[in-house]
Amino acid sequence: MNPFAISVLTAPKGMTHLFYVGQAGFIVKSKSGQTLALDLYLSDCGERFEGHIGFKRLLPRILSPQEVIFDYIIATHPHFDHYDVDSMPFLMSNPHTRLYASVDCKQFVDQAALDEKRITYVKPGNTCQAGDFLLHFINCDHGTLAPDAVGVIIEVDGKRIMVAGDTCLRLDRKDEYLSKGSLDVMIAPINGAYGNLNEDDCAELSKVLSPELTIPCHYGLFATHRGLPGLFMEIMREKCPDNDYLLMTMGESIIL
């Protein structure tokens, strides 16, 4: 078993852990030890689907889908780096694992013949209690690429984590983003491709929402996705110098 899987499995109870798996993938482990996986991309299916080197994995896989059994999984939309069709059958092989997926993921669920009884299809405005995790699904604006994409506000152990999802900048949705209260963590893309927030957009959203911590994601894995963490850092220093941010390394974890 690789060191990252061990770190997830052995993370001590009594604390809330947030792990970065790369691209838009995160794992949250609650104080009681329950695990929630979000948008994990653990395979190399992207290059196979897209058929060109722009979607070749440029960073190593740090986790195999067979190594950790998750209590809950979220797939915010059906793009392969958020709903990994090669990994999902393994992730869902445990009969107790539940999947919360945007409605347009159903085509892939059907193709893999996954157990529908353990799957909840979600839309913006839905709220689901998943063990220790209270999930509030919010609007994304990923354009025609994924019109049913969702973001999510995760409430766990008294903390509030907003995952913006793949979206452009929509400051008109400030009230929706803050509808459950102030944010401890805001996670958002900075790649600026395929309709997503770019480095400046993410900093602007952080300025408006004022989370305790901003974590950028969606960069470094594919050449075609772009995203410059150094530029994001410079913009944050200029635009909102009082906002804390963290550039997480794949495999890194923090305690919330």
C-alpha cells in the first residue's frame, strides 16, 4: 500500500482532515473517521478518451481506487477528471459506499451497471445528510460542457467547506455561496480553460466571500488545462492581501 493511502487510513480520529489528491480531487475525513471523496481522478482514461498528448497525465497517481474504502463519494459532473469511469466501479465495489452525482452522470452509472440503490442524483438546491457530512449542492456555470454540474458546501464537525466546482466567475451568486454561513475553506479552480475560473477570477471570488482559507485546484495535471499557481499567488497578494491561501501538494493534508 502506498504512503498516501496509509496517511488517509491512519489519520487520527478527533480531528477533521482535508487531503489533496490532485486536479480537483479531495478527501475529507471527519472526527469520527468517516471519509468523503470528491471528484477523484485516479486513472489515465483522459488521454485515451481525448486521443492526444494534451490530456496525458503529467503528475503521478498517488492512490489506487482499490486502496481506500470511502463512505461517501461526490462526482460534481460527468467529465472524466471528475467522474473517473475507469475508477468508479472499484470505488463503488464496497456495498456500503454511497455516491452523490450530478444527474448527467447517470449515463456512466448505467454503462457500469452500478448499484442504483446506493446512488443519489443531485441538483443545485438539494441537501443530503451523508453520515457526518451535510451536503448542500449549489449552482455551477460550466456552460454547455456540463449544464447540470454542481458545486457543494460541505458541513462537517462544525466546519464549512465550499467546493465551487467547475464554473466561471458568478459574483451574482454570492448570497447562495454564503447561504449557510461564513466559509472556513473555499476550494475553486484556477485553470481558466473550458469555462473555468482563472487565477484572477479565483482571487476575486476569495475577496468577495472572505473564507478563512482559499485553496486553488485544477492545475498541473494536463497540459491543455493550464493554470499557474505562481500567478494566483501574486494576484492574491495584490488583490486580497489579508486572505489566507494554500497551494497544496498532491498527497498533502491539513487539519481544519
